[in-house]
Amino acid sequence: MMKALGLTISGTALILLLQIVPVQSKISGAPAGHTGSPGDGQSCNVSGCHTGSQTSAWVFDLSNSIPASGYVPGQTYTFTVFMTRNSTTRFGFQCSPQDISGNLIGTLIVTNTVQTQLNGNGKYVTHTQIGTTGPNVKTWSFDWQAPAAGSGPVVFYSGFNYANNNFSPSGDFTGSVADTVVENTSVGLLDMVSDVKPLLVYPNPVRDELQIVLNSGLKGKLNFTLFQLNGEQMLQWSNEADAVFDPFVRVTLPENIRSGVYLLKTDDSNHSFIERILVMR
């Protein structure tokens, strides 16, 4: 996955095309059809939309739980939007999985009705008014049910906005990305049922010790980072691991990790995975 100025958080083999083009976003939710996709045919290059110069101090990333082999038809996967920019307290996004003609592919599912919502008859997922604020960092999550077999690659078109919080179109920073996820055409019935992930994290919920089981042949140096949902880094460590001879990685959570939901990011030299972790203390 190509990265937006320095950060990659990817859970699958995908192709990222980065465009710095304006994309309309509003505090109560981005209007339907403004991802900058070929099918939508519009962004904020119209009167009254966001304006502002480009900046090098931002990062946008769309990660997902789809394995490197591709999505399994009919299975449900979690997508996470991550945005950060210094001295920014209001953010916005819109995402839509489409084909080249702009048709919705698969099904978008809202998992947090406080932070996200659907519009355009379920074709787009975007922020809510409550879900726009964050000190320098903002994350959202939603689910996507993969389409029927034979649908092929699906492009997730995402528009994003770093607002200056002046409640007007002026001075904001906008852009769009296009993430392509591929279909796994080699799976059999058992694969479709089990939907094996490249790693397993347990217990989840966890209290003190977190165990990570590697089941995809991962080996070598693995880097782990635990984030709060607001993007604050809480813990980071590395392990030399081999999924064949020693598939277990263990870590004791320090006392400053309080009860709550966290994102665990795992990286090797070629892949990156994200799991949601519930800590209960």
C-alpha cells in the first residue's frame, strides 16, 4: 500500500492511488457522492466547498482486516480510517466501495452509530457531527460485507478533510485516496467458513497478559504498537518470531493501560495488521 506522507497501516494486499484533490466534507457528514471517484464524478471543485493549500503535516490511512490473499465472498471485514495532523481538532471523511461505473460493491455496515453513519442509500459511510473532533488524531471504524463470488477487485474511494474549525469552507486541507482490494478466488468451502486470519490475539477481552498466535508463516522481526482509539500510542515492542517453530508472542500490559478499546498494530517487513483489543481491569 502506498502511504500518505509517512504512515502505512494496511491489513491486505491492496493498491493505493493517492491524489491530492479536494473532497467535500461537512460537519454533519459528507454529502453523498463526493469521494472523487470516476463514478461519482465530483469532489469539492464546486462553489462553496473546502479550500486551502496542501500541507506536509498530515497523514491519512485506510486499513482493513482482509488477509493478503484477498477477501472471501460473503465474509465481513473491518475497516479503520486513521487521520492525523498537528494543531487540528476537526476531521471528516467519506468512503465508498465501487466499481469503475460507480456502482456500490458489497455492503457497508455501521458499527458505531455515534461516530459514523451511512448516506446515499447505504452507498457511502461518513462521519457524524459528534464524530469529527479529536486532538491532532482521529480514527473511525466500519465493517464491509464482501460481495458474491466473481465480483473481482473492489476500489474503496475515500475523501478526507482536515478542517481549521472556522465553520466555513476556507482554509481546510482536503484530498482523496483509492484503495483496491482483491478477491480470493482460490478458497474452498472450509476457507470461506473459517476465514483464517494471519494472526490471532487472545484473550480478548484481556486483563494482564496478551498472547498473539502467528498462523500465516510470519517470521523475523515483528513490531507491535498499541494505540488508543484517538490515535495515542500507548505501548510499543518488538519480537523475533517464527510461526512454524514458535508461533506465540506474549506481552504483559503495564499498569497505565486502563480499561477500554485499543488498536493493536502488527508489522513485519511486508505486511501490517490491525486488531481491536478490549482491556478490562
